[in-house]
Amino acid sequence: MHSSIKQILTTLTVLGVLGSLSACGNLSRGVAPDGHTADALVWPAPGDTTPMHKGGTFPNVSDVRQVKAGLNKQQLAALVGFPHFSEGVVGVREWNYLFNFRDANNKVSTCQFKVLFDQNKLAQSFYWLPESCAKYQQADAVAKSGPSSEQFVLSTDALFAFDRATVADITDDGKTQLDQLTRNLLTHKTRVENIHIMGYTDRLGSDSHNDSLSGRRAYAVMNYLVEQGVPSELIQAEGLGKADPVRSCDDADRAALIDCLAPNRRVVVLVNLLEAAGENSRATN
């Protein structure tokens, strides 16, 4: 009996060593204990993905933008999946991905994405190859307004009942606002290139609750617009929690603080427009 147990343990040890050795070529060297740096980043060859990830995946961009420092491995996997390369088994502090992104012209860009973890197995730093692919993780890459963009800011206090976030929870005043927005979008639909909906909360409450609430409200607004006839393929929605506050408040009284922070509780709808030539071109297609 003892001999059999010893043999099993020996076999497991050998397999663990072999697994670690097989991953050595894919792993960066000298990852810092805090996960913020490494002595040398090592990128696996794109063709070395595991069979199930051959060719990479097409992640949801809104999910990629929710990848941030502090996520554990299960939370990261829930957003963008498990790593696409063989990383070894024991003490893994790095995950590598092969992502594909499709632009408005149907052109596909392939990017490698690397996550470094700290000693507590929490994601801390992120790297892209080529570096230009980092735009897919940056929320304001789409959110920046330009001369061909229009931005609508909707108060969630007016849109939704307290702490609610579904289409059924949209108030009458909220429906009035969204109906007006829908009319504007449909009137100028030949010029609409894409619509980016971003939900925000104030700083009160936990990060997880705020991230979830802001995302559900952004998707509720998206679903309402789609129900009114706005093409779903034009719309991208995401929740950004307490990010990018427009007002800071120091009120000691909680009721006054909640009232002061109201402008931060909002849904921003960014409408990117085609140039006039694009309008004529689309209208005649």
C-alpha cells in the first residue's frame, strides 16, 4: 500500500515538473512579487496556442475594457476566458492570450495580450503586442468626443427607480428622454456610424456593486433603444462604475452627500457620426 502511494506521488511530481518545463519557453522571467514588472517579457509564438484556442478568439470589447488590476483568476476568466497557451501548472503568475478584433470595415486585427499576477494571484499589470492594441482595453479610446461626435448625458436618477436597472424599471420621465433620443437617432440614422453607451455610478457602495449596476443600466438603455428600432449592430454598452466622476463632494451628512453626487450617477450616450460624404454614400446603397 505504502509503495503504491509513493509511486503515485512520484508520478504526480514528475508530471508537474514536465508541465512546468514545457511552459518555460512561454513565460516571462523575473516577475516581481507585486506583479507590476518583469525582468524580461517573453511572448509565446502565436502558433503555439493550445488546440482549442487555435487562431485565437474574438473577445467582447466591453469585457476586455473591464479587465483591471485586482481581479482574481476566476474573475478574469469570466471576462475573457482562460489563457490560450500552456502556462504550466504550479505557481503560474502569467496568462497569455491571442485575441482578434474586427473594425467597422470588417478588417481583423490580431493582438497578443499578457497578464501578470502578484503573489496573491491577483492580476496587476497588462501588456499588448503590438502595443497599439492597448486601445482595446482603454475605455476612452471610443469615448473621446470629436467634431463628428455627439454626446448625450442622461441622469440615472431620472431614468431608473432607486437601485434598479432593467428596461421594466425605466421611469416615465426616463422613457420620455429615451424616446426623444431615439427620434434623433432614427432621423439621422444614415449618419450614425456607432453608438457607445456608458453607465456610471457615484462612489458610494462597493466597487463590485457599482460595476454591476452601471453595466446593467447601460445595457437596459441599449435594449430600450433597440426595442424602439435603433439597429443593435450599431450599439456597444458597458458599465464603468464610479470611474470618471464629474463632481467631488465632501458633505458629512449622507443625504446631502447623495444629493451632491447626483451628477456622477449618469448614462452617457456617445454617437459617432459619419462625414457628410458618408451620409450620401450610405443613403444611396
